[in-house]
Amino acid sequence: DPTGFGVGNFGSNYLIGVAFTLEEEGTINSINLIGNDNGSLVQMAVYNDLTGVPDDLIVFSEIAEVVNGMNVYPVTPTVIPPGDYWIMAVYELAIDSRVKQGTDNTVYYTELPFGDPIPTNASGFISYVGQDFLFSLDITCVLGTNDNTIEGFSFYPNPATDAINLNSTENIERVTIYNILGQKVIDQDINATSSQLNVSNLVTGAYLMQVSVDGKTATYKVLKN
């Protein structure tokens, strides 16, 4: 489990969330959370930031089920510039989830009957200090072609269930996979022009795969079924 996060209860019918900082322009593909319980529905949303306070709604997910582990809720791909944002969720039922207590983190929330439209502006939201949640975004950053791809390298399938096949015209030196929290989940020396990467033990969700080929490095987004 991520360091410092224990089990906490999310009440129903409240839209609640925490801040997120994006370092460079990118496209939001999904809004994600790590669940600790089953049985509730959830809807998630992203707001922009106005001097430390959530402001206008940017994008939101469809209503979907919460399961134990990684939950990935696709959204309409939306390009956002670098800056601060707010990731928020409203639950149908009170549910256990991953919460970090005793932090200096600011939380914003508002009462919202589940199923009602997500507010288009958060100016009336209320705040308190002391918790953090395992909410995150899957973002494809806008990078230059030379930094984001390696000529002659390919991989398949994507999404993958059990394994990812790697192929290159030059030597594949190393492959490292990170989850959306930035934690290293696979780190493997390859030293071949083709190989197979076992991903069967990864939980369903989005990952970043960093590949080194003949001294060049690039990062690719991969999905695990």
C-alpha cells in the first residue's frame, strides 16, 4: 500500500477532492482512484484552480462501480496546460477507501446528491485541512517526437492481459514500468532485440513504460486489462 495511507470512510452524497499539480501540458485520459471496498458507485471530476481554490469544471467521468484496487474511469480526452487542478469524487454509498490522516493537505467538498449533475463551478465549496486521498489522473504529456518515441521499437498488445511483446531493430537494454503513483512495479534488463514482458501480476489500470534502446530512452503509456 502507498506509504501512510490507511483505511478511511468516504460518506455518500458529497463531492470531495484534493489538489493535483501538472508539470507540463498534457491530455487527461482518465480519472483514477484506489479503492478499498466494493459495492458503491462513484463519479469523478476535475476542476481547474483559482489561487488555491477549485474553480471551473473541466471534465468528469460517467457513473461507474468502485472495486477493491485500482479503478480507472475514462473521460473525454481533454488537453490542459501546466498548473494546479482538483480531482474530486462523489460516492453513492458510504465506503471504505484509502485515506492519509494528519496531513497539512487541504480538502474541498460540497453536498451533492448522487446522480445529480456535477457542478460547473466550485466557488461555493467548503474546505478543511488534514487528509489526502489516492486520486490521480492518467495524462499523456505533449512531448517532442525525439523524446517520446524510439525509431525501430514497437510493442504489443496494448492493452495487455498477460504479457507485452517487445521488438526493436537495435538492442533493447532495459524496460521499467511505473504505476500512476510513480512507483516502480517492473524493472527488467532485456539485452536483446526482442523479448516478452510478464505483466500478469499487475492490477488493471494505466502505466508508464520507460524503454532504453541502444542509449536512447522513451516513455510509452500502456494499459493492463
